[in-house]
Amino acid sequence: MSIKITPIYTPKLPDPMRIAVFASGGGGNLVAAINASLKFPELLKVVLVVTDRFGIPAIEIAHKNKLKVISYDFEKECGVWSLCKKNPAYTKRYIEKGICFHNRILKDIRSFESGEDIKIDLIVLSYHRWIRGSLYTNFKDRMINQHAGDLTVMDRKNPKKRRYVGINPIYDALMDKVVNTRTTTFLVRDGYDDGEIICQGPWVTYTQETQVTKKTAWSHEQKQKRESDWPSLTFALTEIAKGNFAITNKHHFDDRRKIMHKGKILPYGGVDLSKLK
């Protein structure tokens, strides 16, 4: 089978790559994306912020930078996952409401695009919700996510299943006696932390001398945001904006597609930032 290459983004000079950031909390990745756009204005520009709740720092950051904000209260409209997941009927309704929630956001994005006479080229997720439905379909292979866990580590019982997925990957890794952790930047697929890996940030060493707790893991995660998360996102954004990342029709052992960077097919973990000079 001949290799087929599909760029994640093709530069449209002199226009920069236009980005929408989805945020659920403090806005650290939003700041990293904004800083990248200020440093490389010819390459990329954050033009829109979407949030799933009100009154969060990400909204303040957006307003400070004069960015348009689309904001709704997900839990008020769709429910709370921890209260729904044990009941099949509630789970089904939660998922259906979530799809409607995000379909409406897609309509708002299209209205924004029409009003500004632009197109969103890439979505960056720093976001607590699983995106399904038309929003996912519309931005398929044009949506990236940041995950605090090393997604190259596979489950001990299932070699095709990623081990450190979900909301507490750092705590889970530290409880496994892992000393070094890192952030993974990946393409979003219709699965749980399931997409192709673009790059991984530098390793961050756990230095707490006390026993691992949720509190010490959280402290380590804040350090990792600065030292691995934000560098990984900045690298991914600038290299995508240059047209250097592409998706191929070749597959890894777990059926995820192989990613190409600057004409070279990457290993499973994408570009390893700890090895870049």
C-alpha cells in the first residue's frame, strides 16, 4: 500500500493559522497558546475561547486579550458525570445532552466565523468534556488535546490499551512508583485519550520526599504544566502552523495512524522534546 500523507494544516500565507481554545479552568494552556501567537504572529493567532462554565480564570484571560468568548454551563444543562455514570438511562441522557451542547457551540463557532469572515483552522482542548457529534466531525483531525500522562505506556493486561488515561494520570503514575512524568499532546479521536500522539514534553522528576498523595500529585502537576505541558503545546502549535505535521495511512500496533514530521514518520510517541537540542 502506497503511503498517503494528509497535512494537519497547510499554511495560507500571509494569513496565520487561526485557533480556538476550549478551556475549563485556570487557562494555563490558553496563556501558552496566546504567548505563542504573540511570539510568532505570522504563524498563528488565537481568535476564540470556548468554556464549559462561567466565572473561570480562562474567561478573564480571554477578555484581557480582547478575545471573543463562547461560554455555557455544561453541568447545569447536561448534568454531572459522577452522578450519571452508574445509571444507564442517566448515562444515555447525559451523552445525548452533551452532543446537543457541543452542536450548539459549533453553530456559534460558524456564526463567529461568518461574522469575522474567517475560518477556525485548529481547536486546542484544555477541556474537561468529551466532544462528540457534529463539533467533533467538523474538526476531525484538526483538534488537539493536552494530557498530563504519558500515553505511550500501555496497560499491563492489554498491550493495546493506554494505561495513564483519565483525570488523574499523574497520581496513577506516581502510585506506580514512576519517578519521571511528562505531558502528551495528541490528535483527538472519538475515544478516551485515544488519539495519535504528536509530541511529548520534557520529562519532569517527582521530587517530593513524602508519600504520594492527591495533594503532592497536584503539586507535581503544577510543576509539569510549566516544564512539560506548555512547551509541548507551543511546539505542536508552531510546527502545525508551519505545515510540518501530517497524518499518514500507515498504522501502529494499536491501529492508531502514524504521524509524520518534516517528511519523517515518527515513532509511537511522536516528537520527543527531551531529545531536541
